[in-house]
Amino acid sequence: MRRFLVLLLLFASTLHVRLGAQDALQPELSADQSEYDDRTREAIFRGHARAIYGEIELTAEEIRWHQGTRIVTALRQAVLTAGGRRLLADKVTYRLADGTYFAENLRLGEYPIYLRGASAEGNRTQLVVHHATASLREPGPWAPTLVADTLTYKFGERLQAERAHLGIGPIRPFALPHFDHHLKEPLRSYFSLFGGYRGSLGAFVEVGMRLPVSSSVNLGADLGVYSARGVMAGPAGDYAWRDGAEQEIWGRFRSGYINDHGDKKTDVLHRAVPEERSYFAWDHRQRINAHLTLDGTFNYWRDSEILRDFKPASFFPVQTPDSYVESVYTGDNYHVSLFTRFQPNHYHAVQERLPELRYDLLPLALPGGFYERFQASAAVLRDDVFIGSRPTLRSDRVDAYYALTRPISPREWLSLNPVVGGRMTHYARTNPGSGRDDYTRWLGEVGADAQLRTSASFDYKNETWKIDGLRHLLTPRLSYRYIPEAGRGRRYIPVIDRRTFSSYLPPLGLGDTRNLDDLHATNTLRVGFDNTLQTRDPVYGSRDLAVLNVANDFRFARQPGERDVSETHLQLGLMPAHWVRFDLYQSVAPQNLHLRELNTGLTLHDGDAWSLQLATHYLAGDINEYGLDYRRRINEVYEAYTRLRFDSRRHRFNEREFGVWQNLDNTWFVRYSVTLYSGPRRESSFGFHVEVQAHGF
């Protein structure tokens, strides 16, 4: 009788599926063996048991089906599959009526999260796990791990936990009353470790920790212990928040304080570095809506050397701290910005803007083929001087520039763009003792920009270098500007926005120059030639093999010390194959072929197996350095590297670094390095470092 009922039930289920009944009340069931339990009123399927209900599939050693309650129970090695999601458990109870289920001793992996727990209940949108453990990627001794009494996983969106503990592998010392992370945002590293030995610091270890206090804010601290200096500590944190496609906020801050009892030497002003040392750094980026953004950076250093001594990786990319806040409103064809740059420190000169309001109209088409360009600004400027006897400079300045252009293209290969413009600058505050309280400067410019586009093709093929034909693009360029009165009124103008050192050709147009308070008469013709050699490419259509650009200025009005012809500036790039690249920049005086600057770089690589970079840096009278960077992948875990910097003037290696990178479970990168320095510098001559970096968080 029971076999008859089972067969009848199976027949009805199969018939129901085949007929495609609209209610779909029953799953499709199959197994090696089947029977019916009179006591529980369940159909029992054993051996490769399977139940399919829409996109839901259950497999187990045994599956029980109760027709009255419409509940499927999978026992022993149960697997619940829903689309691309797969859950493993000892037992899964699935309710067809509402799509909810209960699991015991479960495991679930969905990149980059791996979950396991004593029990869980879920539905089509989320899973609530009890006595849960969540690991990054897969469980392991080095994997970041979170354990919680209750953990809620909203599929593909969010991971939330209550009364959780965070740590690495089995060590989870940090208690979190609440954890909330949006999976569509990149996982952020909550832990950093750096240690080793340096002669100036002694043996040291640095630890950073950020703990999530909400879904968008992590707070913690940085701690450094230095045997030759003392203990540095300070709060730190980061935040990130997004609301839809328009609003977005990102920021971070870090700080440190130390009572430094080591050899502190002197600062950039040759003053003794104080014993009480501290710093605070904050970065903020915000998109308020599609038109408005807000960005800011604040850097307070108690002395000029604190980051160089304790945080060299942060110091060397930007050696002069900057502090500013800027908001930009972008219209259909214009920008309005409010920019403030201030100086909270007292050892570096900074051209402060307190603040500057600026309006920029992008080129706008007018009748007759003309285009207009306009920009205006109002700024309160200050320039403090900490070395020498020059007094602090102050300036209240209003500036406006307007230009008209009329592009002319008689042929598709020729374009000519005449320019006429004017600039008005009003200084409400002038130099003390100049004899005037204010000064207004009116300047005009005329000029033109022209370029000629030519090309030639050659039927040349080379299988070795994968060359399929050659095309040479040659673009001669001419630019001319005449600004005869640019140097007027210099005795009245506080020179705050002044010229800075640069080995490249400066901007030529009156509207593009940034040294507004330090102008000189201009009557200059710039001649340039741009060359590009290309070949066909099956993927990108064309591929650059070589680039050669040459430019010169011919000065018909010169300043003291200037020549009538500027240095010849040459840029060369050779890319004959994907595995090799050579770059060169050269500045040479054509009058006597005196070399002013030469920078070269050669890069060779074989995929991710190895790479070699050779470089030279030469600046007449200041720099003559050779560099080598070599990287070699040993296996999937280890990679070796070498970094050398040789000073040809002093005949010494300024820097030698040898190290090994280790990959721990594709989760952490560990760097072991030895550094040797030469020359008069604050850094010690020897250092050994061990650094731990998070990978893929």
C-alpha cells in the first residue's frame, strides 16, 4: 500500500511538472529509492536525492516531502542552490509557500565573503546566521575574520553583525557592538603593521587599526614604538558614503604625538627641533550633486621634519605640506570656484589665498565663426616669509581676462587660429612705499596658433616586431604672442603669484599664465614639430611605435640673462613591442649645444614574471643620477626586487634597497627589505623593514 501511494505521489508530481500547472504546488523529486512514512505523512527519497522548484534546487543523501505543509527537508550533505548561490549544510528545511528556509551547520561562499554558522534562516533576499563566522575569501590563519552572535547577509549588498569580534584567523581581540558594511563599496583595510630597525629610530614597530563604528565610518588609532625615540600615538579614521549616483563623500584623517628623546637635529630653518612633536593630516572629497563638489586637505606639522623622520613614505611624495579647501560649481559651459589656501605651519612659504573666487567661461561660439573666452577672479593674497628680512606680502586683487578667436581651416590639413585678448588686474593693496594705495594694470595680447597636419604611409612588414605597414604623422605647430606692456607697474605690485622653476617651456598665452604678479614683456614665436610613427593593430586598430616632439621659443623681446633662442626641448618615446619602452626628454641650448637637462628611461618586462627599469636624471649643476629597479617573480608566493640610485657627482650610491614580497593567502602582502643610504641626510645609513599590507580588501 505504501509503495502504491509513493508511486502515485511521484506520478502526480511528474505529471504536474510536465503539464506546467499554473500554481506549481509541488517540486520535481527524484532519487535512487523512495518510500512513504505513514507516521509523518512524508514521502522519503534516498540516494542522490534531488528536489527542483523553479530556480531552487536541493540535493542531499535524503530528502523528505510533506504534501500538506509543502515543506521539503534535506538531510545529510544538503546543498541548496539558488541561481549562482550555493549553500551547504547538515540539514535544510525549505518552505515552498513563502520561499523561506532553515539550515543547520551551514557554509556559504560568495566572493569575497565566506560564511559559516551553527544555524540560519533565510529567504530570497537575505540570510540571518547565528553563532556566525565571516572570513575574507576562505578561512585561514591569515584571513580577516569576524565572529558574531547574529550576522545578517543581504545577498550581494550588505553584511551586518551584532556583538561581533574582529581579528586575523583565530585571533579576534577587537570587540564591535555593531558592524555594517556595504559590499558594493571596496572593503577597506582595518589593520596595518610595519616594523624593523633604522639607525635614527632604533628598533620600531608601527600598528594601525580602524574599527567600523557605522556603515560608513571607521575609527581607530595609529601607534608607533621606537626604541631610540619613544612612543608616537594618535587617533585616525576614514569615512566613505554614497547616496545614489550623485552624492558621494570620502575622507580620512591621521595624527600622531611623541615626546621625542632622541637625536632630533634641526629643521629646514636650521632651528632645533622641539621635544614635543605632533602632526595632523586630513583629506576630504565630496560630490554634493551633479554640479557641485567640495575638496579639502589640511596638514599641520609641529615641525618640518616629523613626517620625514617617522613617516617617510608619506613625506617624500609631497615634501611641502599643503592645506586648502575648494568648492566648484559646474554649469553647462562655465565653472565657479571658491578656493582657500592657508598655512597652519611656520617654516614653508605658501602663497595663501584667503580666499579666491573665480569664474571661468569655457570657449563659447559666437556668430560669424568667432569664439569667446572669459575668466575673472577676486582674491585676498598673503605670502609670509620665514627666512630673510623681506616683510610679509599682502595683496587684494581683482582680475579679468577676455579673448576672441576665429578658427580658419581653408583645408582639412591646415588650421589657423588668430587670438586677440585683454587682461585687467586691479590691486587694492600695493607695495609699501611705492607711492600709491592702489594700482590697475591693463594688458593686451595678439597672436595666433597654427598647425599643419601631414601623413605618409609605407608598405613595410616585419613579423618579428609585429609591424603591419607604417604610417608617419607629422604636425608642424606655430604659436605667436605679443604682449608688449606685460612688465608695467612692477614697482606697485606685490609679487606673490610669481614665476617658479621649471625646465619646460612655460604657457605662452596671457590667459594661461599663473605668475600673474611677475609678468614680463612678451614677443615670442614658438615652433614645434610633433611626429608619430604607427602600425596596424588587430585589436586597437593602430599602435604607436615611436613619438618624437621638438619645440623652441624665438624671443624678440628678452629679459636680462635670456637668449634670443630658448633651449631646444625634445621628447622621444620608442614602443616597438609591448615588452619594451624607451623614453627621453632633453633640453639643450642650440647656441653651444650645452646640455641643460636629460632624463631617460628604459623599461623591459616579461608579463608579470620580471621587469627591469633603467633611468637617468641629469640637471646641469644639480643632479646627475642613475637608477635601476628590478623585480623578479620567484613563485606564486615570493617576489624579489632591487632598487639602486647612484650619484655620479659624488661617486656614491645614495640609495640601495633589496627586498622580498610575500603573498599570504592572497590576503596580505608582506615586504622584507634592507636599505643602505649614503650622503648627508637625516635618514640613517642602514635600515631593516618588515611591512604588512592588506591586499584585495
